[in-house]
Amino acid sequence: MTSEELLNTRQALAEAQQQIKVLSTFMALTQAAATISDLEMLARSAQEVLQAHIPGLQAAFYRCVGERWVAQQTTDGLSPEFLDLVRHGLPLDTPPFAQTVQAGGPMFFEDWDAGKQRVPFTEAFGAVALAPYFRDGRPGAVLAIGLVGASVWTPEQRQLFSAVHQAVLGAQQRGIQTELHERQLGLEAFMQLTEAIGVGTDRVEAAQRARDLLLELLPEWSFGYYELQDGLWKALLAEVPDPVLREALAAGLPISTPSFQAAVGAGGPVFFDEWDAAEQRFDHSEGYGVTGFYPYLRRGQPIAMFAIGSPQRRWQPQERAVFLAVSRSLELALERGWAAAELEASYRQLERSNDELMAANGELEAFAYSASHDLRTPVRHVKGFTELIRRALDSGQPEKAERSLNVLDEAADQMTRMIDAMLELSRSTRQPLRREDVSLSQLVDEARQDVHDELAGREIEWRLGALPTVPGDRATLRQVMTNLLSNAVKFTRRAAQPVIEVWTDEDEDGWTVWVRDNGAGFDPAYEAKLFGPFQRLHLQKDFEGTGIGLATVRRIILRHGGRVTASSALDQGATFSFTLPRTVGEEAQSAQALAEVPAGFLAKPGD
């Protein structure tokens, strides 16, 4: 072999070794990029590979932000002035960047001239190279490298940079394809759940449909739908294999549970790899490897949470995409459910307001009647019998004067009772309600004590059913029970064996409390007048009273969001009932408005 042939062989071997080196670098970077989809992480790996094979190399990775190329990553050793410049960004038309974007591939610049290229603080570089990356046809990023101490690129360096660019470009394209696939999966899941839920407004039913879809798309995963109730995250739906965990979730997790706090604090989904049950203070969840939490907030306040978990140790992109899509579709259904509930609450509030206004109008009419008739009656007595007393005294008839004075006392007492009753009705409207759990059994016992003096030695058979604890204002509900029992005691006065019954019925909406007696009853034709103020269906000489007690009952129960009813027939006793709903909104605005009626109206508009 001649010396020339030997030289050629050595040159070919060197080139082959360089090709192997480039190919090895390409394969190593391609393998590393196989598990990376983020372009900045890919660029960092590329920088590390290039620095390992090209001595004296510096690098920077830029993204297109608005009208500038802004550095996102840089290698060590660059000057502070240059770093400050590129972190604020270079104009899009900076020559080497514009030329590289136009070329659509790597560009190599030798004998670098910082002034000509309009890139200050780069005078130390002799050669520069840039490689562009596009997204949807638009330039999105540029990887730039520079040589210190050399002004030209060797063929090997050019090959290496081009190979690295191709590896990163391929990984970027795979990432885009994966992202598109995830989006497609997510969109399909979103559409499936949206179609399944339709226009329904039941929140738990929507969560069940979300669970069913996730079980189909992500079998062997666990799911939970929670709502914040009484300071606890309570699972209204828990699809978990461990019965102990399922029971704990239904009982509720503290609001301070770290994973729930993290999701609420983020205001969006959070994902955990390598789940640590102890660190998360989440008992009985040791079997899980990954978890995800999607919070639902309304007006900035946490209301519900959708959670998912699996024994596997790392989230896969398609799993995240499916969970996010289903959670977002569920969010639309939940919003619809909350809006429907608010609309229903507003409707009920409007009904209560209308009831309050109707009651106020009725009471205003009753007050006008009372002012012109009922209250004038004792006044006329006072005036008339005062004149009789004067005449009796003038004629020397003291016994007639005494009888007239007794009538005056009775008239004054009657007026006092009517005024006191009007004030009681006023207080029943003006007094703010303090809602708490109230024992009806204890309330009835207290009401029986209140009316004990009215028994006048009579024996009454009390038939009391099971009386539960209900939500309401204790003081005003005691007024209700005392008025109803007093009414029953009074109208059973002529019964041979008086019987008074008290019991309750319960359904999903709340409770109905019943009071029945076997007394005088009333003519059902006048039932509509029964709860109006100053309305009496019996003569004063038969059964005394002011006609305010039942009006007070009605006003109090209306403020609790309930209804009052009565049924009877003459001489066949009477049955009264009132309802107490499980949940009641704020008092009707009309009640507040009524409380602002001038005091000159005395007891009527809420009095």
C-alpha cells in the first residue's frame, strides 16, 4: 500500500469515526428525547450534548414572545451584560434570527461580527450557529450556539449540530402528535360525557355519569366526587375497592387535607406522582401511586372536588387528558345544577316574599278595621259609662256608678289585651330569627307549662307522638306551640273528655307538625279568615280572645319558610298543622321592608 493510499485510508477511517460519533450522539439524544415532550427540556439536553463534544461552546435557547426573541435557557459563562440583553429580548428582525427563520433550517455564521449582526456583547464569539423550530407553520423557538476561540465551523461540528437539530425536531414532532392525540381523546371524552348528561341539573347524577365514562376509558382506577359540607369534604360518590376507605370518604375528610388544599389553592387541577398517604394525611390510601384532584369553585369559594387515583407509579399524558376533559365537562353540568338550585331558591324566596306581602296587606286591612271598630268599642264604653257614672253620682246612686266603673275596668282590660296582642304580633315579625336545632319534644313540654293555668283544674288527655329535633328559631317556635296548645285548651272547655294530640310527619322536604283537639271546631266556610289578625269565628261570651294568636302563628311559620293549615267542622274539633322545611334561605326581603314601616302604623305591617 502506497503512502497516498495509506493517507486516504486514514482519512476515510477518521471520517467513519466522525460519522459514528455523530450517529451515536443522534441516537443518544433521540433516546433521551423519547420520554420528553417539552421543547425547553429537549433544548437543555441538546445543549449538554453539544457542550460535551465541542470545546469552548456556549448556547442559548430563545422563544418568540410577542415581537422579541427572549432567552429561556443559557449555558454558564455568558457575560452579565449579554444575559441582561437576551432576557429582555432581541427584535424579531435581528439578522441571524431572521435569516435562520427564512431558511427554515440550521444556519452557520463564521467570522462573526457582533456589530454587523446587531447582537451586542457577543464580540468574544468567532462563529455562531442557529437552528429554528416551528409550530403550526409559525416560528416559535431558536437554539443558538457560539464558539469562543475559533471563527469557522468544522464539517464535523456542522454535522453534529445538524444531527442534534434533527433529533430535537423529531422529538418535537412526536410531542405535537402526542398532544394532538391527547386532545382528540379529551375532546371525545368531553363530548361523550356532555351528551350523556344532556341538560340534567342533578349534580350527583352528573358525577355518576362522569364516573361511568372514566371506568370505561380508565379501567381499574378509583374515583370520588366530594362536596364541602360542614367543614368536611364528604364523598357523595366513591368508587374505591377498599370498604374502609370508602366509609372514611363518606364520613368526610378535613378541609385541611393537603391534597384538597393544594387543588383549591391552585384554583385548578393538581396531579401527584408517587403518592405518599402519610404526607398527605390521607388514611387508607397507601395502595395508590398516582392521584389527581380537580376543584370546583363558585364565586371563588370551593364547593366540590372530583378526584382520581391508581396504583401505577406515573401519570401518562393520555390519562391526564381524559381526566381533564371529563372533569371540565362535569364542571359545566355542575354549574348548571348550581344555577338551577339558585333559581329554585330565588323562586321560593319570591314566593315567601309574596306571602309576606299578602300577609302584610291582610294585616293592614285588619288594622284599619280594628282601629275603626275593635279599638273604638272600649273607647265608646269609656266615654258612655263615664257619662253614666257622672249621672249616677249626681243623682246619688253609687251602686250604679260602681257597676259602670266595673264596665270601664273591663273595657280598659280589653283594650290592654288587644294592644298587647298587637305588640306580640309586631314582635313576631320584627324579632330576628336565630336558627338552631330545636327539640320539638322539649318545646311542647314548655308550651304545656305555659298553658297550665288555663286548664282551670280540668283533666286533659295528651296524646304526644314522636317529636324530632328541627331547625328553627327556638323562641318564636315556642310562641307557635303555646298559641296552638292554648287554642286547643280553650276550645275543648266544653268537651266531656278533652283530648289534644300532637305529632309530626317527615318527608324529604322537611316536617309537618300537627295539633288536633276534640273541641268546638269552626265552620269550614270561614277557614280563609282564620289566620287573619282580629278575625274571630266565635262570640266573645263563648270563647274569649283577641284574634291575634293564629295570626302570630302564621307570621312566624311564614318567616321559617313554611305553611299553616287548618281543618274542622262545627262541634267536631279542629286540626292545625304547620310545615318546617329542612333548609331555609334568608328571611324574605319583604319581612325586612315590613320592619321599616313607621311606628305610627303600630302592629299592622309586620306588627
